[in-house]
Amino acid sequence: MNVEKTMEFILDNQAKFVEDLRSLQAEARNQNLEHDRQMKGIRNLVVHGMKMLAKNEEHWARNEERWAKNDERFKRLLDTLVRSRTNGGRR
């Protein structure tokens, strides 16, 4: 058994292991940065979506008020038309 060759083999493998480990650590850091960037984007989308929903709710509330007023006007118009017809079409 050649002790020098065995030691050289062990040292080469350790060096390769350390190099691979550093490469994996750098890749993990890059993936974490990408993950953080994506999460920030998702968070911004959620916040923007919530603001849009709130604005839509305001618009719906205003439109519902308008629709209620228009319904009331339409009912009055129909009542007027029905009354004028029941009078023989004369005013």
C-alpha cells in the first residue's frame, strides 16, 4: 500500500468536496435571493389585488344606489302609464 498516493487521493477528494460544497452554498444563496424576489412580487400582486377589490366594492355600492333610484323611477313611470291606460287613455 502506497501511503503517499492514499494521502494524495484523500486530499484531492477533500478539496473537490470543499469546492462542490462552496458551489452548492452559492447556488442555495442565489435560489434564496430568487425566492425572496418572487415572494416580494407575489406580495405586491396581492396588495394590488386587494386594493382593486376594495375599489370595485365601492363602485358596486354606488351602482347599487343608482340602480335602486332607477328602479324607483321606472316603477313610477309604469304606475303613471298604468293609471293613464285605466282612464281610457285620456288624461
